[in-house]
Amino acid sequence: MNSRERVQLALSHKETDRVPIDFGATSVTGITASVVSKLRDYYGLSNDPPAKVVEPYQMLGDVADDLKEVMGIDCVELSGKSNMFGFENANWKEWRLFDNTPVLVPELFNTKIEKDGSILQYPQGDRSVPPSARMPKNGYYFDAIIRQPPIEDNNLNVEDNLEEFRLISDEEIEYIEKEADYLYKNTNFAIVMNVGGISFGDVALVPAPFLRNPKGIRDIQEWYISIATRKDYIYEVFSRQCDITIENLKRIYQAVLNKIDVIFISGTDFGTQRGPFISNDSYREIYKPFHRKLNSWIHKNTKWKTFIHTCGGVEPLISEFIDAGFDILNPVQCSAEGMDPASLKEKYGKDIVFWGGGVDTQKTLPFGTSEEVKREVKERVKIFGKDGGFVFSSIHNIQAKTPIENIVSMIEVLEECRK
């Protein structure tokens, strides 16, 4: 059984020859570039040239095929041409992280160092406009800079919050088609597609770090308030976005057909450590109609499985996600309220695939002992892996400064479980 077959079987809620693994196939199951570099050193893989920063907003590193092989990874990402700052991952150049780790960044990764030592990043690499993100001195990733002018409700225009949602270009379609064809023919990995522009109200995207001069509601706090106070406006944004997305999905499907296995639909967080921060009624009213519409089109016209990412204690909403047509839930934040692994598996395991949940990246992986890591990984594989419906990954991205020995312990115990 190869990796693609293994993941496909798990997505069909069937037991596989071994638990499939993902690190690096999405922007929420990645590994920070500094850790990628250290893992390559540990496993005796070349760091010449240095690891690429393939997602510069979170500074995630490229988990290349040789590292995938060592870690037993079964998945690969198919993304669009542009990253979170609106420029292409192309024409790589060397750059150094605050800990002096050399990495490669795209040519338009165009930064400026402030007097306080923080680093500014610019949308589309254009330093003629205000910066869209800042990395604090000795930081590990960028924070969005809010660039919202004062809101005048009488002058709010839905078009302003739709600037980034556009019909996909012929050039982009051609790029996606070539990438999908290459990955399908030349690898055995399960292909996870994330072309952007699909998530409704993802607050990582609301400030639009990829736009030169974003208009509309772009402040995260204001956006959350608007869900309650400007429902009609938000609903219209989502409605128009949904129509554009379906047209794009039609074109993408014509280009890639069923070469891909999974499509990333939603990265919007609905939970906190202590439970959901949106009621079921509000989810049904504002988000669910559009989630259901996209999922319905995909399931009617393709063989793709749909992926929802939401952090936090979202157990009360899982039945809503299932009813909306989602196939996969990530990151399965077991440390949050109501997210006990055994209870989740028993209650929802037949209806949704758990992609993640393998080890806690808040406490266990960065701060636990190797034995604690091994114990947690074994427990999660035993619980989530029963009867299939599980793809192992950590609970969100592996963060900078995570001890390499703990990551190695995770990989070793996964190999033991496989045997």
C-alpha cells in the first residue's frame, strides 16, 4: 500500500496497513523553518541549500521529499502561486532568522528593520505602501498590521471586502494543472489542495496582508463585532464570495479532475480553550449555508474530501460541521474543553475523519519529556486510529524551539506503532 492509497483508505473510515501521517501538506500542519533545518541536520540530510520558507506569514519550512521519507509522511501540498503576502514563492534568496539559522525566502520577501529590532513585511513586496505585518525582535513569525481606515457605516461597500475574492486567472489555472499533474504522476503522496480564497471570515485573512491598500472591515475586533451588529453585510460578503468560489472550483476541477484527494475549505476558528465562541444558532445562520453549498457542489461533482480547520473546544459544533458536509476535522485540539479523544472518536468517529490530534503542541511536544511525548502519541494512535478515519499530525504547526529530541521521539514511536 503506498501513501496515496493509505490516506484514501483512512478517509473512507477503513483501517490501513499503518496510520497515515501529515506534516507540511497544509498551513496548519506544518513545521517552522528553524525546526525543519534542525531536523535535516539530525537526520544527516543536506542543508545546502538551506530550507525554503514556503509560508512566510508563519515562517513554515519546506518539508522536502527526503525529509518526508525519513519521517514517514504520506501527504503533499498543492497550493496556488501566491503566498499570504501576495507574492510568488519564486527566485529564492538567502535570509537569516533571529537565531541565525540560514533559510531561503522568495525574492519579494522585502523586509525593513525597525529601530526596536522588529521586522516589517510588505504586501506583494511593495515598499511604496504601508507594511502589512511585523515580526517582533527575536520573534518567530509575523503578526498582521491592521490598516483599516475609520468605518462609516453609511459608506460601507461589500465590494471592499471582496477585493481578494476573484475569478481565478488562466495563468493560475495552468499553474495548478501542471502542479497537480506532476505530483500525481511523479509521487505516491496523497495530494492536499489549498488554493486560497475559500475560507469565510478567517481572521488570519481579514486584515489582508496580501493587499496593498485593503478597504472595508479589516480590523479583527471590528470583524467579530460585525458578525453580530452587521449581519446583513457579512452575509452578503459570504454570499458573493461563495458564488465566486464555486465558479473557481468548476474551473479547477476541469484542470485537475480527481488527481487531488483533499481540498482545504475552511480555516476559520470557532473555538477557544474553554469552548466555542459562536453559538450553534449563529453558525447555522451565518456560516453553515455557505459551507453546505460548497461541500454539496464538491461531493456532487468530484471525489475530493473537504477539510475544515478550527482550533479550540468546538465539540458542540462538530455535528453542525458534519451536517454541513465536511469530511475532515483539524487540528482536533484535545487540550481544549470538551475535546476528550475517546469521547470524540466514539461520538463522531464514523462520520468525520480526525486529521491531527496526535500530540499537543502547546505543552507536551515543546515542554514535555521524551517519554511523555511517546506516551501521548501511543494513546492518540490507539484511540483515533481504531477503524480508520485518522490521519496523524500534531495539534497545529510544530513551533520554533520545540526540542528536536521530542520530535524524534514522536517519529520513533509512530514507527513502533506501525510495526
